[in-house]
Amino acid sequence: MVELERRGIPTVLFTAQTFVHDAHRSAASFGLAGLPLAVVPLPFTNQTPRDIQGMAERAFDQVQAGLTRPVEAPKAVERPPLDERLRYDGDDLLDAWGRMQTDFLARGWSDGFPLVPPTERAVAALLRSTRRGPADPIATLEPGFGIATVEKLAINAVMAGCGPEHLPLLIAAVRCLAEPKMYIRNKAMSTGPHAPLVLVNGPKGRAANLNSGMCALGPGAPSASNTVLGRAVRLTMMNVGHTYVGVSDMDTIGSPLKYSLCCAENEAESPWEPYHVSRGFARDASTVTVHFVYGICELHDFRSTAPDDLVQVFATAATNVAQVGTGLWLIGRRADPRSKTEEKEHNTLFICPEHAQVFAKAGWGRREIQAALYRAARLPFRTMILNKEPKAMATAHPELAWLADHPDLPVPVVEEPTCFDIAVVGAAAGRGAYFYGAGEPVTMPVED
Amino acid sequence: MARLEILNPVAKTVEHSVKPAPRLPTLEGATIGLYWNMKAGGDAALDRTEALLREKFGGTTFRRYTGSVGWLMRHCTAEDADRIAAEVDAVVGTTAD
């Protein structure tokens, strides 16, 4: 709508009451804070045509007004304080720290857990871990177009509990977030529970003591490094990217995965080349991969000793049509209209070392698993299309209209076999993890 | 009494500014674009809006649009926006939420 206003065309946008703040904030970030809205009480999704028509009728005056009355500037524009230093007084330092927590919660700057105070000294210690200067901009991070300077990343990293060893990893993660193909605007602001899964490969992850083995995704002391790095990514999305719940993060349910979701690949126990090598990086390189995921399903199997049997079990996780990405390719590809980048929907599998050995002993690598899973993970068209808009499918794939006449035909859950990303993670016992992904993963090298 | 001094974690933002388009003096005789991003239900709202506009304002004509890229939500590219701007006088949009 803002782009049409820029072109001289008056617009008005139907918006549900819950999303009014979000719509104003989003329009403001694109430069037009007063974009006219026709506010309706509920989202149109899951409503009967009659109820939708009723809402449209009651909002009709707003539609007319939006197109004919002058646009009013918003009354107030929210701004964070310009002061780069914040001061909290208390009876003692613990009391002052408590006041800081309370203030950060009130401002929306906290993830809800206690934060480490980002003192100048603590931040300076992190800044010494990179050759970059504090004011160096790493990226502009959407949805709020926040300028991700090295110092702002270091501040948020300190708040998360990070040490100097984490800052180069966080910088790489932020470069992943800002890559146009990531289309973070969509993932940050969605009603879906998009959580950034952070996977680290190479020596810098080991130097940072990231856990790739037992309980790699936490909780607990062995995964402390993982926990704080993943948390720093979330705090950076909030305070640098301006992704704030109820303002620009409209997640319907939320997810514990959004607090922190980070580990390293268990390269030592993998029978295959490391994940980052499979993505074109040198074996001795250090990388960070970020893949936004919606949810996680266990891949449990203590019994199978043949690859095909394991794939059949894995396929049951992949064929969960209640998960938004399943079969989503039928209605198009996630796409950022500005950069014109497109993403296929990927899913990430953390295969435990024991399961990896079952595949490896049979001569299977990633490619064989991907191909077999692509063949096995299918659902009848009638099931796959249950939660998808038929008109969207007709627009995206008019050549597949014939599927409507073959509702029992099995359809693959992803667009192609490479949409299954595979890393080896974890310790003993046959339990892996299947992450229902949102778009494609992005990998960046870790630089000093 | 103790003081805790810390650094502000919130990043400055790149500011954008877009001037709102002039509004129409009347919708009589206007060509109105109805933009739907293909999220479920939005089309029904636009159907009813079109009917109401037809009833109230004589000579209105309508054009339907959706974005040329996307999936659950279809988005307008710059070229889509150029085309829409060349074809209509005003746009009513729905993203269904």
C-alpha cells in the first residue's frame, strides 16, 4: 500500500483490530505512518463469507474516508531514548539491577529472563574479539530497519550472557538474518512461531565451547554456550531489528524455541562431510547457518537397522499437514517482492550419530537420504490441500489443476529432495529431530 | 546508594519518508483497484466492498489484483505497483489480518 501511495494512488487497507498497532508500525517503518486503515474486529481468516461480508459492511465508512479524506499524521511516534547511556539507581547494585530489569521489561527490550547488564567494560571486552570497529555497520536489520553496528550487537550479546568468543559468531548470524534471501521481515512479523535455528560448524564453534553432543539444544551446563548465543540472536532481532511482540511480532501462540535455539554440528561423529562443506565452504572454515523453523518433532527409532526403514519413520514426521510448510510449494514460493528473491520451503533434520551410522554402513550419504525421503514423504492431494487456498494454487501452479481430479494421488511434501537439510547432532541413542522449516537456510562464514 | 550505568541496546533506525497520495474528491466514476494478497477470506471482503461501492457511487469500475510473487501471501513487486498505479484511481486492499 505504501508503494502505491508513493505512486500517487490513495489506498485503504482492511486491518483486524489486533493488528492495528502492527500495521501502523509497519507502515511507519516504510515511511508512511498515517496509512489509512479500515479496521474490522477480527481477521478474515477462518470466518464464514457471511461474517466477512458483515465486517466489510460495518467498515464501509472507513473505506470511503480512507480514499477521500486527507491523511492525518499519527499523534505520536514512538522513539527509543536517544541517550546511549542508561542509568539506574538503587539502594545497592542488586537493587539497581532489578530496576534495570523492570525498566527493560516495560520497554519491551527483554526476552523475559534476567539480563546481564551491558556495562561499558563488559561490552568493551566483547569488542576486543573482532577486528571490526564498534561503529562498523554489519547490516540494516528488518522489520524496523535497525542499524546493526558491532557495538549494538555486542551490547545485546552481553545482555544474553555471551563472552568475547561469541561476538564473531553473532556477527555471522546477523549477516544471515540480513541476507535478502532470508526475507526476515516476513519471519519476524508473522503470526507463525518462526524461531531462528542457529547451527555452527568449524573450529570457531569448538573454540566457543558450543555443544554438539548430548542435549545439544539444552538446557544445562554443557549447552550454556549454545544457550547464550541463541539468546543473543533473539535479543538482536528485538533490539536491533525492532521485532517486538505485539508491535511487530504478531505470533499467535509463540514458541519456546524463539528464546534460544542453537548448537554445533557433531562433526567428530558424523560419517559424512560437515554440513557447511556440503554447502560449499572449506572444511577448515567456520560458519554459522540460520534456518527459521516453526517447530520440532522427534525422530525416534531404536529398532531399525536398515536405511529404508529409518526413512519410513522419518517420513511420518515430514507428512504433518498441520505444519504450515508441508506441501506449501503447491501455492508458490516465499518471496520478497523488493529483492525478488524466492525461497523453497526447507526442513532441517538433526540425525543422531547412531542413525547416521545406519545410513553410512549401507553406503548412504545426504543425497541418498534426501532422495528416499522425497519419495516416502507424500500425502494424498486431498489431504495436502486441506489448509491451502485453492485460488493461490491456481495462481501459482495453473498447470497442476488436474490434481483436483485425482485427490488420492500422493504428492511430495517439499518441492525437491534438496529441501531436506541434514546435519549430525547429538549423542548416543536413536533419537534425532525434525525441524519444520520456514524458507531456506542461509550460511555465512565467521570472520575475526 | 548505588548507580548502574549501562549502554543502550536499541539500534537507531534508517528512516524512510513517503508522502501520502492526494485523496479523491469523490469516488463517483472512479476506477478502483481491489487488491487481495490471497490470504483466506480477503476476497470475500473485497466482493462485498465492490458491491457497496457500486451501489453508492455511480460509474465506478473495478479491477482485481493480487501480487505476482509469493505463497501464503502474494506480494506486489515494483512492476506490479507501477501497473496498478497506471490502471486505477484508488486501491482497497486486504491482507486478511
